[in-house]
Amino acid sequence: MSLVSALRAKPSLDVDRVRAGFPIFARNPGLVFLDTAASAQKPAAVIDGVAEYYRSDYANVHRGVYRLSARSTELFEGAREKLRRFVNAADASEIIFVRGATEAINLAAYSWGGAHLKAGDEIVLTELEHHSNIVPWQLLRDRIGVKLCVVAMDESGGIDPAAVEAAIGPNTKLVAVTHLANATGAVLPVAEIIRLAHGKGVRVLIDGCQAVPRMPVDVRALDADFYAFSGHKMYGPTGIGVLYAKRELLDAMPPWQGGGDMIQSVTFEHTTFQDPPARFEAGTPDISGAIGLGLAADYMESLGRDHIEAHEAALSAYGAIRLEKLPGVRLIGAGPNRLGVLSFDVEGVHPHDLATILDRHGVAIRAGHHCAQPLMEKLGLPATNRASFGVYNGEDDIDSLVAAIEAAQEMFSR
């Protein structure tokens, strides 16, 4: 959504009503929470639903023939189906439960990368990537000798699809890019990147950690080969996430962990593995986490994902204008499309000092390199301040942020 469109958009969410559904705000009066990119707060619907599961339905899944285990299994697999619908996967077997986007990308790197790549093959990344979409590929490089090729961001802070296409050579086997950059809020043109990569026979993995909480995502419309996201950023529990992968890819991938529930048969001489998704979910899973993630998907659907996107776009536009008007504040570029994140630098004030002062005003932001150290090096900054939004934020929160920054500037100018 363009800046003009975002500013003209009518409010899509009743922020007061939404905020009332998050118990943490009643328990912390005056809290201005602007760190949703790190982890979102949890609505009562998720908190209460997980607690009710433990009170009424808890048992291990898949193994028990008794009624309580069957009920728990039904809830767990029902959550998988909810997530299938949430991203429009073709089949529930394409939804792999993992601990989060970090584990999802590591799974893809270790299993698919280890089985299908060889020394000299190339993987294309961008300068906007989170460490979780850099380090797993470095580990694969060090293990088997693949090469990493990095696409530079343009002067606006975005990624030009033509630059990604130019980086794809005869040895390129994978493009791994973020959908929405966690450090800046830049929305990458992933549909175009996927189209260009597929035109050259190259697979694509998308880190959707920041995108899934903020916009509708349709993995089939995108034609993504792999799509990774975390539960805790989309109003669900910590310790749960999803790797979506096309079924034909999963069928050709070996397990990356061994244990119970991912096998058909075991002898001391040989093991036969289950079909996906069980093949990739060794041991007792995070049952309550998966159920909570399904409830979080329900919650987002109840608000309307188009409404969430419009709401965050309007907030991002309003926040960008407010910050750009502040003397001594530099807003970090995010290309033509920014959503949900404002990263900025205040002249003469270290980001950690600013975040500490803002906390005294009840405003919670993140200060640091945001697990994007290569990007910080490119920007020539040790760190930035980052304000990020959720469904419970309104323009009043941005006004509080601006007032707190002004107070901090006055304090540091003495």
C-alpha cells in the first residue's frame, strides 16, 4: 500500500476494542508497546484457549487409543488444518510444526540443502536478511561448500527484483529472501522474485516471519517452494512455528532429527520413516503451542487480515510522517513499501540510551542491530531504534512515542 493510500485509508480496526482483548494492557496501565516485531502480545482468546486445553483435554497425541488422547490428537491436527487454510497450502501434510521460523529455515537448509546441494552450488540472499536466514546457509556452506551470493539493497532501502534476477547464475539452486525486513519494514516483491527465479529453474524460500502477522499470505498464489513463519509474532505462543513446503519437496527430503512418532518401523539394522509431516516432527510435539497457534490464526481471521494490513499500513504512514518532522531524527529507508516497522536514528543519542529513556515514559521500543548485523554495517550504524506495530496500536501510541523522543532530546541537549 502506498503512503498516500495508507493515509487515506479509513481505520480498519477498533483499537480500543482490540486492546481490551489483550490482558497485558489492563495489567500494565499506560503501556505503549511498540515492539511487536520482536514478539506480539497475546489476546485472551489464545491465553484462555491454551489454558483450557491443559485443564480439559491434555494428553499425548497420535499414540493413545483412549478417548482423551484421541481428543488431544484431534485438536492438534485440527490446528494443522487451520494453518493450512491460513496460508492456503494445498494439503495439511505441507504444514510442518517447528519451534519457530529459525528452526524452519534450519530444517530446510539441513534436510533439503544437505540432500540436494553440492559444492559449487549457489544460494542467493539479500542484505536485508535476519541472521536466521543467513547463518543456516553459512553452516551449509561450511559443511558442503556451497557459495552465498548477496544482493545489495537499493538507495531507497528496497530490493530490486532485477538485481535478484541478475544474481541468479547457472549454479544457483536457491533464492532465500525475507518477505518483510524485520529491521526496516521493507516489503519485498516476493511474488516477482519467485516468478523470476522459477523462470530459471531455481527454488525459493521465503522468510515470512514479519509478513504473516501483517498481511494475507497465500503460498500457492505466490508459488513459494518454502515459507517459514513463527507463532509468537502472530499473537500465538512462543516455541511454535511452521515450515510450509510443497509436498513433492518434502517427499524428497530426509528427516533431520530421529526419534519417536516419525517412524513406521525400527530395528537395530534399519528404520523406515513416516510420510510428511510426521517425518519431520520427531518426538512429542509442542501440542499446546500448535493449538495456541491455531487459535491465533482464528483470532487474526476474526479481525480480518485485509483490515490488519490496512491498519498497519496507515499506522506506518502516520508514524513515518511524525518521525520525519522531528529535528535530528533520521528514518531508515524501506523502499517503496513499508509495513509495520519504523527504524530510526536520533542524532547525538545512542539507541540504547534512547530506549532506556523512552521506557521511563512507558514506551517500549527495541534498540540494537535487530539480528541484522550485515545491514547495520551497510548503514554505517552500530544499532537503530525500532518501533513496530500490532493490532492493538493506534495513532495515540505514535504520538506518545514522538513526545517521549522529544523529551529525551531535550534531556540530552542540556
